[in-house]
Amino acid sequence: MQIAGNRCKVCDRNIVLSSEGVFCAHCGTFAHLTCEPETKCGICGQPLQHYERPRADPLSEAILPRALRPSKSAGGIMLLFAGLALLVIILYYCLVYSLEHMANR
């Protein structure tokens, strides 16, 4: 949760840095570490949570060559539709051909 930019419930000043504050996920209150030295929320009694830096994921931020990137193309689906369209065309011409030969008899 974003701690920086919220108001401290004790001193009513803005929390400038996330590392300076704590928050209660249960009741949604924020406080400076210096203003709220307790480990539990003074309002609801739930444990206060500190700011946790997001874990770095080097694979999601890496620059990969095109050959190693996952395929996001719809080539397989397009091939399937092209095959189905070809099958429909063949069946249509077979039907037309058979109807013409039946009419010529």
C-alpha cells in the first residue's frame, strides 16, 4: 500500500517517505513511525504494517533478443481459419459440381 503522501493519524502531517510511516490494512489509517511507536493500531488493534520494497524481477525487466521472446502472434489461429475456409470452398465446389451433373442427366 502507498504510505507516502497520506496524513498521519496522530500529528495530521503528510508522510513524506514510505520508510517513515506505517499503516493499518484493516482500518486504513497511516502514522509516522515516531508518532506511533506501537506495533498495533490504536484504533482497531490490528498489527501495523511497514513499507516493503517490491522485489526486483530481472527477467521481466531484461532486454531479450527476438528469438528468446515468447510468441504473441496468432499464426496458429490464422492457419486454422485458412484451413477451414479452404475446406468450405472445396465442399461448396463439390456440391455445385454434383448438382450440375444431376441436372444434366
